[in-house]
Amino acid sequence: MDLFEAIKKRHSYRGGFEDKPVPRAHLRQIVQAGLDAPSGCNAQTPRFVIVDDPALVRTLAGMHDRNKAMQQARAFIACIIDKEPPAVYQGMSFQIEDCAAAVENMLLAITALGYGSVWVDGWLRIDGRAEIIGNMLGLPAGKCLRVLLPIGLPCEEIKPPAKKPFDQRAWFNAWEQGQ
């Protein structure tokens, strides 16, 4: 799939998945796209845990009571960051931005390979879910789960939401007055 087609088609898929595994070769390809993402000062801070063990997938899937993508995922990718991020430039850390860039690259790769996913973040921050899942994944004490991507072959038609037109969100040389 062409890059611009993948960008246009990528969206948060919360529907159900077919009962087909995601091959490890595809999971490696998806995570490699995340590893290839840019990072602040090339610090390459995000780490990833790929979950494809059927028992662990079922346990993670059973934690969500509404999101079909979570409940029916055939694999998960966990984006891991430091609890105390290292400063890489004048006392600043960019690991949140690094994680976001990596996740977007992976979402584009997921789309290009014909899979669906949704960026799960806020749900992890409630009721200690990130910590619970982090313990399940064996994360060291200084690491935390920031984003979880459920992955599978969509069993529902993918319909990306409408986007606002270019001229309502982007301008050349200055902010458009009245916007």
C-alpha cells in the first residue's frame, strides 16, 4: 500500500477481529516501523513488548469490557517508556514524543499490512491498569506501559472518519484570522 493511502486509511478501529493469528513476521515488521521512527536527539527511548502468546492475549483481552478491538485482539504491542525519563537536551526529555512517533509509524504499518488497531492510552491510566499489565509483561521497576495497540484482521468494514478540509486547519505563513 502506498504511504499516502495508508495515511488516508489509518484510523482508530474499535470493531471486532477475525479469528486469525497475526504472523510474527508481520509483528516484527510493524515493530520495526516503530523502531525506525525519529526520536529526540536520537535517544531511541521507547521499548516494545510484543504479545502473541494466546493465553496472555486472552488475559489482556479480558480486561476491557467495551472495546471489541481489545476484546478480540489476536496480538498486542506495548510501548514502554521510563518512569523517570532521561534528559537528552538541555534538561528535557522527549520520550513521550518519541513514543508517539513510534506508535504512529506502527499504526501506519498495521494499516498498510491490512490489519486494524486503536491507540489505547487513557484507559491504561485508570485503576492502575498500566501497572497491572506492566507486571504481567515483567517490566522492570523503572519502566511503565504508555500505549497498548491491539491488532487483528478487521471483520467490519473500515470507514475512516471525515477530516476537516485543509483550509480549516492549515495556512501558509500566518494563522488565518477568524479561525
